[in-house]
Amino acid sequence: MSRYVAPSSIHGHVLIRDVTVVDPLDGTRTAGQDVVVEENRITSVVATGAPAEGAQVVEGRGRFVVPAFMDMHMHALENPGDIDGTYALMLANGVVGFRQMSGSRALLKSRREGTLPQPTGAPALKATTGDLLTPLNASTVEGAVQTVREQHRDGADFIKAGMTTPQTFLAALKEANRLGILLGGHLPAGLDPREAARRGVWSIEHLGPGVTVFAAASSREGEVRAINATRKLPPIPKVKIPGAKKLVLKLVKGMAVNPATGTSELEAHAYELADSSYDQEKAEELAALFVEHTTWQCPTLIRVHTQQFGDSPEHTEDPRRRYMAPEELRAWDKSAKKFAKLPDATRNALHHHWTAQLRMTKTFADAGVPMIAGTDACGAAGIIPGFALHDEFDYLAAAGISPLTILRMTTTEPARFLGEEGAFGRILPGLPADLVLLDEDPLEDHTALHKIRGVMRDGSWWSRTDLDSILERIAAKPGAH
């Protein structure tokens, strides 16, 4: 049982009465509905007035019910023995499922054996990778291919490219395609994103990262790519010495707090050049290519903002920091001080690139590029699990994304992304009883997604009062993150 989440008092046979059901797939609202749940499944959605017949009733008149949210870029299982605080924060914010973006052989084994932690209200692990591809396991073409084979054998759902070269990335992608396992993640510096799309990359995270994608939308593409190609991989051991993996994990974790603190002046120049030579026609051509090849994008705008504004009071003085462990906050504060010491020109280049990222996100959305919502919690500076997904909604709206598209990016699109279209993400009989009750209409304004009246996870109901109690318990004793 979670140290933060008390078992719900309403579960089993539940009737959510007289609500407006919102369907993200077609954008419709159907008022005056009763949603009936048995155990962990929706059994019926009918016009209100059906007899309760012993069901526990949640009154919903004047409110809106939507499918519960999915975070498609998380690191919640970095420490499988200490995750119930993260899970509690997710539940309190209506997040009931996630894609784990860094794994291990031990994690895959634990999942196979059914020994992963499952505290009260825990979200569903929808997909996980094994170890990230880094110079430790993918420094050569042969090493990258072997790592893909091993992860496929161990049952990984996908391969995550972390720190690769164009050569090792493409070799891993080719082998993944041969084996029938998906590969996504970070595009290496110097790689043309169009080539990655044509060769079948599954997803691109963080809009690149860096300027890799933005180079393809520049009228001076060759110059931008040439500068970007000079970016070096972090100093990670390339030989398997005793204790090397532990050292690599420590290095990666340290860098992941905020990679922008290591931005060189040359990289800053690449940002400036890409942004000043932006070509909308080329951006739209890139978007069309992503549509053609179903190249998914997980922008994680909350992640890029906390990186590029690493010492902003918006993040360093966020009142929600009270939910985070003291040791986590110390790492964040150390990173903020390091960011503040970057040259002014570098910090300015990072700040100015934010406008380009919003513009590119809007261009992708307008073109119909498939996109999902994700946050890069846990371990990343300034990102509060659960709450961060709502921050992502805000940043997507700031980019000009419509409320309906935002809702789809966290409900129906994750189902399609994971090859489970129709299995979750809608309010229909037979689907999982994972719901969020909202006070306002989420199709009118995305901010309605923040106004949660209650959450149903796996057929159990937590009211607003219950959710506030969860948050109070975390704030009183943070640390399970």
C-alpha cells in the first residue's frame, strides 16, 4: 500500500450520474449521461435516470468526464523501490499510465515476473525500454546491433536511443526494424531527421533534441548541420570495465538534471543560426514527411522550457517544489546555479530558441503530425511528476494547439501510438474504468483539464477532497520520488 494514498471508499459498482461525456476521438460532447462501472471496467454509458441498483453514486451534474491522462515520456521507475510518491502525484493529477523511457535488464525481468511495485492508485506501465543506447553499449555499429538484439530478447517494448552517433543510430534502427521492435528517442547531432523518418524511426523526443530537427527547417541547413555535427557526446566510458555501468548511470543521471548547462558557445551559435534562418516552407515540408512516415513527436515542452530557462524563478521558486524530496531539490538548485554561470550569449540563445520550438510544434500540429504528450519526469530539474503534464498542456496551448488536440495527445493518441487503438482513451463500455471528472468543458479551454473534481483509477474513485489529502501527505513528508 502507498504511504500516501489511502484506499478509495468508492469502488466496485459505481455510477457517475448525469455527466457530459467528452469523446476525444471525434470531439463530441454528450450531456445527461450515466457512466456505470463494474470492478475495473466501464459497463454502460446511457441517458441519465437508469436505476442505481446498489451502485455507489458519484454526482456529476454540470460536470464533464474525460478519459484519464497518459504521460508518454517518464522515468518513474529509475528507482523501483521508492516510487509511491511519484505515483501518488500522478494519481492526484489524473495521470493513470506512462511510458518508461529508461530501463534495465533488471526492470524487464521484474516486469516479466510481475514483481514491479503496485501501490494503491498506481498508474499502468504502458511500455518500457531497456538500457539507453549510449557509448557504453553502442559505441560501435556492432555494439549497437548487439544491444538491440539483447533488449529484444529480454522483452523490451522499444529501443531508446540516448547518446549515439548517426552511424550507430542508423545501425540500431536497421536491426530494430529487422527484428520488429520499435526504436525512438534522441536524434544524434549531424543526422538528417528526414533520413531517420524514411528509415522508420518510431518517435522523436524533445523536438530533436537540440537543433537537429530545426536544421531541416533552415534556409542555411548545411551550415547549421555542419556546426551541430561538431557537438561531442558526453564523456561516457566506451569499455565495459568493472563498475562501468554504475558509473554511466550516475553520469547520465547527473547530466539529465539539465543538459543545457553544458551548452557550448558553438552550440549556442547553431541555435542562433537555425532560428535566424528559419524557413516556414521547409518546416512544412518536414512536417509532411513526418505525416507520410507516421513519425511521432513527443515535444516535452515542459522539459525544454525548464532546460532553457534553468535559473528562472518560474521554476526555481515553484511552490510545488514542496512535493519533492530534499535531495532532489538540492540537485536542481545546483543545476540552476551552473546554468546561471553560462555566458550571457549562450543563455540568450537558449531563451530565444523557445519561440522557435513553439512555432515548430504548431507547424507540426497544423500539418497533422502525430503527437503525444510527455514530460520527462522524474529526475529532470523543475519537473514535478503529475503536475508537469498539466504544465505541458499549458505550453502546448501557448504554441497554439487547440484544446481538443491537447486532450487527444494525452488520451486517444497514446493508445494509437502504442498500437492499442480502441483499448483505452475513450469513455465506452468495455474499456478500463480510468476517468477524470472535470468542473468545466475541456473542449472550450484547455485549462479545464486542471480543474479536476475527482479521479477514477481502475474502478476506484478518489474525490477532490481525497486528492487534496494525498497532496497534503506528500508535502508533509516528501521523499518517495
